[in-house]
Amino acid sequence: MCAPTFQAKSNQTGAALLILLTIIVLGGAYLLLTSLNKNSGKLLQNQQTVDALARAKDALIGHALTYADQHAGQPQGYLPCPDLDGDGTADGACGSANESVIGRLPWRTLDLPPLRDGAGECLWYVVSGTYKNNPKLALTSDSDGLLLVENQAGATVIGATPNKQAIAIVFAAGQLFAPQDRSFTRGTRTECGSMTPGDTGNNAANYLEVLGDINNATGFDIAAAGLSPGSDPLPASLPSVFVNAAIVRDAEGNIVFNDALLAITPADFSMVYRRMDEWVANRVVNCLQAYQSQATNNGKFPWASATNPLGYNDANGQLYGRVSNEIGAGNINNLDGLSDTAVSDPAMTTSWIDEPSPPLPQSNIRCFNDTVVADLNWEWWWWPAWKEMVFVGVDADFAPNGTATLPAARLTLDGANEAAVIFISGRKLAGQSRDTNAEKANINNYLEGANAQTADNAFISGPASNAFNDVVLPVTSVGGSGMGMGGGMGNSGTGMATGAMSR
């Protein structure tokens, strides 16, 4: 009679163990799935942040790449001001000239939706004062950015030298944590901020954090001394310093830093720089062709200015060098125009002419006019900043003492005879320096390879690389190159813009 009782108890115990095991398994599976879902959610949030930052960067580069297409008479390369009230539109003016500024990404200006990071926050954006569009400085492909980035250990990872400093940075603020306050006044909210300037939700300090000595909301480095980078908080004309690191927690596990950033560096701007150079090249070609076509000039070009010593006067017998400035009361260097040209051929004009069909006709459209004040209503306001980067080579037959007889006998571009060619030196390459007058007088600091010497007048063009980035165009095609004005580069620039504008 005992055996059945034992068997019943045994069955009950086995059933209890089975139920307990089932509970344990299900509980473990729940915890595992919860953990996986949590990690999956974090991965999705991280991916959203990465995607938003990358999309913003691409749009900013595309904006710079086509700036001249949207702003007649102004070169490529400029970036918009930040959005200071969160409505998505770049502010009309931001800070003083040359001051870097911070605000939200102007997504509407960039033809984007309101991009948000994985925490649902709109993106922030800082732009170098040298590259912002209002108030703007004359921007060249040799202009430096004003932004540096360090890692958590204090090592500079972007901007170790001025020519490698970032042009702009996009930030993802991440999740709110104490003591940050991102509140807004009721009734004044915009998509990403508010129309009340003093709202805490409009303050970058409630989104971007301090890590070590560096404040990402102001670009200020408390350890910076004197006039060194990071010594002046935004808006600032001195270089600013930011920090990039993984999420940082304190001893209790609380988040104290969760900013993510993506910088636009000069390397990212290489295509933009090429278009900037091509824009200037085509303006220069227009003016040289217009001068040559004047009846009194008999199809010839003026003398160039010598490269060494540095100067911008035409010089008798100078077939290769910089372009002479236009003579005039406003000329900052008190130059003599094209006086040596007129000595060689008194029939030739002693000044440049007005640019034919300029992009935005103004009261002053004189070619190569170098004036004291860069007035944006003056067609060639950008020339003083670019003139040291522009060179011309003229075939002897088309010089002031030549006969302008076709075909040109001496000068060639990629093997084809040309009457004249122009060169735009791209952004300085490794080993080139253009700071002092002595360095500016050295042609090797501007042009590369065959273009930096005139022994045989055989010049070359080619795609940009780490060893060559000259933009070279024929002024008048006379020997079978068939390239005509612009050498086709203006069209290739447009093609690059189209390819880069996927938003």
C-alpha cells in the first residue's frame, strides 16, 4: 500500500520541478529578449544619429559646391549661418566678420527635413567664420577653417595644423540628463527651438557638454593660454576647440557626456575647392579674351607681372607670371596698369576693360580691379584675395611685341598650341607655403610640375591629386585642342555638383 503513495509524491515533485524549470527558462528568455531589444534599440538610435550626421554633412558640402549657382556674382564654397530660433532657416547674419558661430542646423535652407538624432533631438552646427556666408570674407580654395577637434585624451585629431582645421562641425546632442533644461515658452515653439531668444531650449549649453577642459557648446578650452586655439568662446575669430568621445559616465554610472560630432575637413571639401578654382578661371578667361578682342589690341595680350619679386605690374618681356592689377584711384598698390604693354605697342590699351556679360552687373565691373574696400556690390570684390593664385602664360607671337600670327608657335597645353593659358593654383599641397612675400614669390609654392617652369613653354592640365591640383585653361584655342573657353572644366564642375547634391 506504500508504493503507490511514494509514486504519487514522486510524480508531484517531478511536476513541480518541471514547472520551476519552465519558469526559469521563460524568465531567462524574457531577460534575454529584453536585453536584446534594449541593445537593438540602442543600435537603432545610434544608427539614426550616424545617418543624420552624415546626411547633414553631405547637404552642407552640396550647398557649398553650388553656392555660385544660387548667388550670382559670388564664388563657390560658402556655408550658411546656423539657425538660431529652430525654424530651420539660416539666420540672415551671424556674428561679426570672421567669427565662427554655433546654432542649430538650418535644415530648411539645406532643403532637408528636420534631421534628428537617435534621442529625437535636432542637430547643432558650428561654422568657421572664414567660410560663413554672412557677413562674408573673400573666400579662396586656400582659406583655412577655424575649428579643431581633440579626443578624450587631449590629442588633436582634426586641425593639428591650420591648413587641416575643420570648416564646419555638425553635433548630435543626445539624451537629456540633469542638470540640462531644454524647456520652451508656451506658444513660441518652432520645429527645433522657439522664437523666444532667452529660452533654455535655445541654449547650446543645455545640449552640448563639457569634457575635461573643453566646452562643446562654446568651443572654449579652459586650459588655452593667450591667443591659442580655444582661448575665446564662440562667437570667436580665433580657432575654437571641441572634443569627440564615446559616452562618459561618472562613478555612479550617470551620463555626463554624450555628444556625437561629424566634422567637415579640407579633405572633404576637395571637390568644392576645384569648383571654386574653376569659377575664378572662367572669369579670368572671359576678361583676357575680351581684352584680346579689342580692335586696338590687334589680337594680342598684355605683358604678365613678374612672379619674383612679388608684384602686380606688367613687366616688359614677361610672358609668364601673375596678372597685372587694373590701374585706378582705388587701387591699393598704386600700380601703373599696363604701361609696359603700351610702351611695346602704343596702340594697345593701358587698362583692362569691363568684364563682358558679368554674372551680376554692378556699377563697377572692371576686370582685375583691386580696391581698398571689398564691396559686395563691386563685381570683382573677390579679386584681391585670389590674385596671388592666378597666373598667365602668353605665346611670344601674341605678346605686345608679337605679330599675333596663327598658329601660335611656342606655347602648348597638353601638346596643343595655344595663344595663351591661365593657371589657378589650387589649395596648397604638402611642402608648399604661401605666408611670406618670399614664399609668395616662389612659383613652386603655387604650381606643380611643368607648370612651375617656362623653359619650353609646354604646360599641362589634369585631375586634382595629392601631387597636382592646378586648374589650367586655354584663353584662345588656336592649335587644335578644341577646348575653347573654360577647357570643358566648367562643365565638369557642374557635373560634379549634380553628383554631389543627392540629399
